[in-house]
Amino acid sequence: MSIRTRLTAWYTSVLAVTLILFGVVVYFLLAHLMLAEVDRGLMQRASDVVNSITVITRGQSYIQQVVLPDIDVFAYPGVFVQVLDTQQSIVARSANLGRYALPIQPATMSRVLRGQAVYEIATAGAQRLRLYDVPIMVGNHVVGILQVGQQLGVMDVALLRLRVILFFGSLFVIILAATGGLFLAGTALAPIKHITSIAEQIGQSGDLGQRVEYHGPKDEVGWLAATFNKMLDRLQATHVALERSMAAQMRFIADASHELRTPLTIIRGNADILARLGAARTEEEKQVLGELIEESQRMSRLLAGLLTLARADAGQHIELGYCDLGQVVTDVSRKGAVLAANHQWQLTGVNEAWGTWVRGNGDYLQQLCLILIENAVKYTPEGQPVEFGFARQNGRARIWVRDHGPGIPEAYIPHIFERFYRAPETRGLVGTGLGLAIASWIAQEHGTKIDVQSTVGVGSVFSFTMETTLPPGEENPEPSDGRTDNGDAAPAGQGGF
């Protein structure tokens, strides 16, 4: 949930709980007060009746007769009076009771006979009654029971109406508060939403020159906007400095690579001349000369790779045209045989590539394939197969290189195209660490990417696919039924080819 929704839900919940507690307290307090008022009225009515009773005695202690007043005088609509003797027989009752009698529970009867006055809730017919049971005393003796009752219908109706008012009133207030809360929370959080929108725009466009325009009060949101703008200032300054540093670094790499190529070429040429003339007479001199030639060659490859990547970093793009993959894979298969001279060089579908036109640069595609082959040769033990293949299916051409080396653990695959990255298991092997980075750049320039499928202990497959196109000047579409030009199905193998 959004902050706006959570805030609204929280204070609406707090308000709802508060209203419920308030309603419950008001309801029960009012019910208690109304019942207490009824009890006071019943007590007063019972006191009037008791004070009106006349006791006729003979002598000083012998009771001859207890004379009751006119009970109907003390009764009025909704209030009833009834007198019982100690045997629970009705001695007198008000006329408004009709054929009904006020009930009395055995437990209540027992308490009254012991001289206690008791309040209770009873039912007479369909009416709820509040009863006040009072003992009629003569001296220290209970001679009868006076019951005064009042209907609770008026109080029940009032409490029912109060419940309805509290329920619907609270519901209305909660809905109103939730609606108003959503509006107020939205208004309060609108500047934050604006800041978020600006941050998203900056993230998408990369324009660190944008700033948050805030014209509200200098509260927490104002501080947030000011802090955000200060952070953008620092980021922009850092970004500018970093761009300048990277530009200077790329210029240095490009210049250094370019300047070092000439003296390194001279060193390689002189070393080759010395080797051909047999200048090295002892085994030690031959070893030193061999190492000189080998390291100069490696340095040449490193400088060439750095120069290529420097051009890529500078925004230079490969000039694309139309090329026949048949020429590309034929040249690559011939050069790859030299690279894999100590391995089993296996070809698949190479002759079927003729007539497969793509939008690309033939020289760079050759370089991409040779980098993958050189990588496969490097990690495949001598005498083991290194495979190079081509297949065309559904309007797409696929080129792959399979090695039978140690394989690449899955955790390392996302990093193998990074510059100078070497997996821990391959740190001792000869290489510049730039080949796959250059291959990845060439693939991206051709609108594709290199796919890697590897199984540890079995080997790896590097492949890329390209959309085929019509040869320049032709209008007839190529068949795309999944078969090669000679009608044979494209070869299948590891990685889906």
C-alpha cells in the first residue's frame, strides 16, 4: 500500500476505535443512569405505600389487623403495585395489572423475608419490568411483601434509538474521515510525489541538471526537496568530474595504444629477424629470444584490444553493410584450423552458409568468431575436439563454437564478458582478458548478443544469432521453412542448434 493509503487507514482505524469506545461508554452510562432514575422512582413509590399502611394492634404487641391503603392511588400507567403475604398469596394489586400478577423469584422471596429490599428485572407478559420488592415490617417481623414495578419499554426504545444513532453516526463520521483523510494525505504528499517524479525523470534521461521546484512552506517536505537538490548538485559535480576523468583515461589508453604499436612492431620484427638468422647460439639465448617474440606478440594483441575498446568507449560504431556469411565462416574455418592445429578441428554446416546474407561487417564478424575459437582452443586440452558450426532456421542464422574444456560455473558466466575478468580457475592461463569483452561489443554493434551454455566438466558453447536479409538488389524472399539451401534440416546439438 502507498503511504497515503496507510496513513488514511491508520488514523481512520484510530478514529473508529475511539468512536466505538465512546459509543459503548455513552450507551452503558446512559442505560445505568436511566435505570438508576427508575430505581429512585420505585423506591419513592414504595416508601409512600409503606407509610400509608395502618397497623391495628390489641394491647401492646398483639397484631389484630394490617390495613392497606387504596393501591390504585399509587399506580399510574406503566407503574404497578402488588402486595403479597408471607405465603406468596396476593393480598392486593393495582387495577392496571389486569389479569397479570407481578412475579417474584424464590431467591428474591427468601431475601425479602429476611428483611432485605431487592431490585430485579422480570417479565410480565411481553413487557420487561423493573421490580422493587420491599418487606412490610411490623416491629421486627415481616408480615408481607410490597412489590412496585415499572415497565422498561420507554427506556428500551430510547436505548435502541441511541444504538442506531451511535452506529450510523459513527459509520458516517468514519466514512467522512476516510474520504477527507485520503484528500488531505494526498495533498500533503503531493510534493513528495513530485520529487519522486523528478527523480524518475532524472533516472530515465540521465539529466542531472534537473531540480525540484518547491514553493511550499519550509517544513519537512521543504527540507526534503532542498536536501534532494543539494544531493543532485553533488552528483552532477561528481558525474562531470568522473566523465572528464574517464574521457582523459580513454584518450590516454587510445593514445598509448596507438603510440606503443610502432615500437612494439619494430621489436617484434627485429626479434623475428634474429630468430630467422639463427643469432641465438645457445639454448638459453634461444629461450630468451622465444620469450621475447611470444611476449611481444601478446603485447601487440593487448594493445590492439585496448585500442578497439577505447574506440568503442569513445562512441565509435562499426560501419554495417551487407555481407554473405558463407564468406565469413569459410575464412574463419580456414584460420581456425591454424589456431586449433593441436586439436581436433570439427566443422558443421559451414558449406551451407553460402547465400545467407545479413546486415553486418564481415571483418568484424570474422574477428568475433576467431575470438570465440581462440577462447575455445585455450581451454580445451590438446587432442580434444573444438567445434565450429553454422545453421539457418526460420529466417535466422546461428553460429556457434563448442569446446571440451572444464566448463564455466554458473556464478561466473555473468562476468566473463567484463574487461580483464578471469575466473579463479583460469588465472594461470595465458590471455589478455579483453577478447570476450571485444566479442561482446561486436555482437552488440550487430544487434545481437553472445549466448553461453556451459556444463562444468563437459565444456561450453558460445553462440550468437542474426536476422537474415535479402541480398542487395534482390526482391524474392528467402525460404524460411527451417531448412538450409540444399534442403537438409539444420543440425541440432547442445544449446538448441
